[in-house]
Amino acid sequence: MQAALVAPPPIVSRQLNPPPVLAPAACRDQLDRPLKDLRLSVIDQCNFRCTYCMPKERFGRDYPFLSPGQRLSDRELLQIVRGFVSLGVEKVRLTGGEPLLRKGIESLVEGIASMSSTTGRPVEVAMTTNGSLLARKARSLRDAGLRRVTVSLDSLDDRTFRAMNDVDFPVQRVLEGIDAACAAGLAPVKVNCVVERGTNDGQVLPLVEHFRGSDVTLRFIEYMDVEGPSAWSRSRVMPSDEIRAIVERAHALVPVVRRSSETASNFLLADGSLKVGFISSVSHPFCGDCTRARVSVDGRLFLCLFATDSIDLRCQLAASRPAEAIADAVRDAWQARGDRYSELREERRANGKRQYPTVRMSLVGG
Ligand code: SAM
Ligand code: SF4
Ligand code: SF4
């Protein structure tokens, strides 16, 4: 894809956005945001214990993960997806926990990829994964209809990587997964790195150098305050502007026009060898562009990553026309939606007010 080059704006600039694509009026929320994307968490368990997401001290052996009986079956998840697709959703991202731990994930991918959106185009299926099982699954996922994959990778340094996943998993196997994804035709693969000050901020430039000239888009994410990590503090958040400055000390960056509803501010290295994105969820929240709904594997709809309440969609599965019943429930909920938690959290923080409760990232999928 040819990236358009424009004069450098500040990192959060919106003035270069193309006009938003209008969704049906029925699917716009209270802040006029259309419902465009679904993030479907297909399992709440994970084989990693990333310290910033599922720290061991909280997600130990006795943690009450959902039982197999509480998780929706493929057939039920497909009904839910059908409901969303009938409302105009064209992109479904499978996430978790670790989505590749779900048995038969390929048939779920296949079921979604074979749906047509309201525009007649096939529904686009993407996945976010820790990459640990990707080397052996990339080809079958691609054959099943997966179009895009995002792999989380916080460090190239093996010792740091093992410490961050906290299950001693070697970085080399994730790198092999990324290579397999590119080889299977899932390029451009996105690689996400959560930057935690004092832990892996020294890995920003090594990651840039490693992926230059490859089929990878590298994105740096600010460390968010999610449920679980007791170690979170504002001082451990490295703001995107600071991460970007590290990259700019070595490489000039040219901004890429931002698509509406895109979470990252993207840049190209001036020599065109790598696209780098910055996701500034903490320092510059982007709630105004948020067009994503989230569904957990037990069938609960979350209208925001930080929502503490949810809407039960499971009960709609018993209706005579389940996909229609789900569409009705989702439409009602979306039309009432006014969530903009990251913005509000920043305002509360600035005013020294008590914070909202935080989300369990591994349940709603990031
Ligand atoms: N297990 C998969 C993975 O790690 O890619 C998918 C689920 S994970 C919850 C989805 C994304 O959330 C990952 O890219 C992860 O880095 C991100 N994430 C988890 N905890 C985070 C935190 N505290 N701050 C920012 N991003 C976080
Ligand atoms: Fe698992 Fe992903 Fe959370 Fe890491 S970020 S613990 S891989 S769900
Ligand atoms: Fe969307 Fe909620 Fe995140 Fe804001 S805080 S961008 S509304 S998910």
C-alpha cells in the first residue's frame, strides 16, 4: 500500500483525517460515533502472565477463570457476530486471553470470514495474539480466512522478554511466529510493544532496527492502568511523545495520514524502511474516534474497554431469530452509549479525583 506523506503535525493531530464514513443512523451513539468494529474475546485464559496484564500474584492457579461451560460455543459466537454484521460491522478482531489457545480457532475464523457485510464485502477477520503458537498455526489460520494479525512483542532481549511474560517463554519463538505469519501472507503484520518505563524502554530502538525493511508495522503502546497489575503507576508510563523522541534521535519520521477510528498515529521512517505507530491511550486518549464494541467469551457486551458494567447477549441466543435479537440489543445499547473513560480518567487524574475501577484486559481483550 502506498502511504501518503504530509507535513509533520503534532502527534495527536486530527486535522488530516479523511471525512468519516457514515454508518446507518441507527448505529450511532450519543457522541455520534458509528459502530464499526467488533473485538471478540474467544477465551479468557492465557499461557503468559505478562506483568502488565495478568500478573502471577493475581492470576494464580486458583484464579476463577470461566469454565468451558461458561464459554460460548462457536455456533453461539457466530450468531453474535451475525448480529453485529447486520448492523454494519465489517471488521472482527479475535482476541483474548490468548486466542490461539481456543480449540478449533480455525473453524471460528472460517465461519466469520464466510459472512458478507451489509456492503456485500466479506467480513474482515483479524487477530491479536502473543505469537507463542503462531509459527505452527499461521498457515491454517490464513487458509481459514484470517486477513490480519497483530503480535504482541515487548522486547527483543530474551531476558527482558522472559521476565515480562513471566513464564520464561523465549523471544525467538515469537519471532518465528511473526516470520511464519509474513510467509503465510498475513503481511503487513503489526507488532505491538507495551512500553513500561524502567523495564523495556531500552528496547524501543532495537525493535525499530530489527524490523526495518520487513513486512512489519511496529506500534508502541502506552502502559495502561488495567485491573491486575498492582505495579502500575503514572511514573511507569512512558508517553508516546517520549517514545517517539527516542526513535527520532536515530531516524527522521514522516507522518502518515491517519484514518478515522485508527488508534495509532503512524509515521514512516524517512527512508521508507518501516512504518511506526504510537498508541497514546494515556497521554492523548482518542475516545472521540472510538467505534469498537467488545464481547467477552461468556457473551457480555462491553461498550468501552474500561466499562465496569456489561450487557448480557447470551440471553438473546434463545430467541427464535437469535442474530436479530442480538442486533436489537446491541443497537439499543450502542445508541445509549456515551462512554469516554480514558478522557474522563485523565480529567479526574488532573483534578486529583478518585479513579474509576479498572478493567480486566484479559477478559475483554484489549
Ligand atoms: N494475548 C493476546 C496478546 O497479548 O496479544 C491478546 C490479548 S491482550 C489483552 C491484547 C493487547 O492488550 C496486547 O497487545 C497487550 O499488549 C495489550 N495490553 C495488555 N495489558 C496492557 C496494559 N496494561 N497496557 C497497555 N496494553 C496492554
Ligand atoms: Fe496474555 Fe496477552 Fe495479557 Fe500477555 S497481554 S498476559 S499474552 S492476554
Ligand atoms: Fe473507546 Fe473507552 Fe478506550 Fe475511550 S476509553 S477509546 S471510549 S474503549
